[in-house]
Amino acid sequence: MTTVDLPPQLDASVAKAQLAALCRALDALPRGSVCRLNAAGVQRFDSAGLALLLACRRHAQAHGKPCTWCSGRPSCSPWPR
């Protein structure tokens, strides 16, 4: 499993640039790799941030890479099904 740390800000002001950066990070992983998005450092989040995470998930799944998220706490939760 590969963990990708999310940036402190996931809102409308940075969503487009962050989506591109996160998709590049996902693309760098081998097909079939499980990716965990670590949200422990996220301080600002809005509906654009949620849309960004869902777009990341769709991108990863389209490329055969399961994607989960983690709040940084010991209990990491998978995406809702």
C-alpha cells in the first residue's frame, strides 16, 4: 500500500491544481497498487475538496488502482461503497 499525503488546503481555490497533482501521483503507481490518501494534514476543506477526492477515486479506479482514505487516526476507513 502506498500512502499519499493530502495537502493542508483542499478547497475551491486549489482544487483544480491539486487534482492534477494527485492524479500524477496516482499515475506513478504500478497498476493494482492500493493507494491510501492520508487526510491527517488537511486543515481547510469544502465541497470542492470533496469533489476532488471523488474525482481522485474515480481516476484511480479507472486505472486499476484501489483507493482508500485515512484521517490520520489509527482507524483508517475505506471509501463508502
